[in-house]
Amino acid sequence: MDVRLGGIYGLQRIMKDSPRDQPTIGNILAAYVRTNASKPPAKGQVLPADVDAAFMVLGTRDRKHDGDFRLDLREARLPRLQAADFPEDESGVDLSGGMAQN
């Protein structure tokens, strides 16, 4: 877990230091969330720390550097997540097949 978290936060630092790399890193992190949140957490459990961290990094990125990046969270099972949880400027977010799986 420590290595995964270190990698996620390392990607966050690169994304902040190199805006041109943000779309690529965003796609990597979104794929990580989709892959590791393909099943909802067990009842009473929370998202694993690495998935939560990747999702947080995606949510706090500087959207003016997104270029053609569109947040793709298709099939991700993120508890209590609703489309309304995303800012209005998050156009293109794809939550199909996933969303709130309580």
C-alpha cells in the first residue's frame, strides 16, 4: 500500500510541475480507479486508501491544464458518488455503469 500511495502522490507532483503531462497522468489515475474500484467495498467498508488517494488527486487537479482529458470513471463502484458531486466545469466526466453502489 505504501508503494502505491507513493506512486500516486508522485504522479500528483509531476502533474503539478508539468502541466503538459496532466492529461496522461489523469488517464493513468482514472484507469487505476476504474480497475481497483470495479467492485463496491464490502458493507461497512470504505474505499481502499490508494483508490481514495487517486480519486482525490483527480478531483484536485488544475482543470485548465486538462487539454482533451475527460475523466472516465466508467464502471467504477464508488460509494455514494453522484454526478452532482462533480463541479459544473467537469464536463465530459463519464460515470456510466458505476456511480453510487451502496
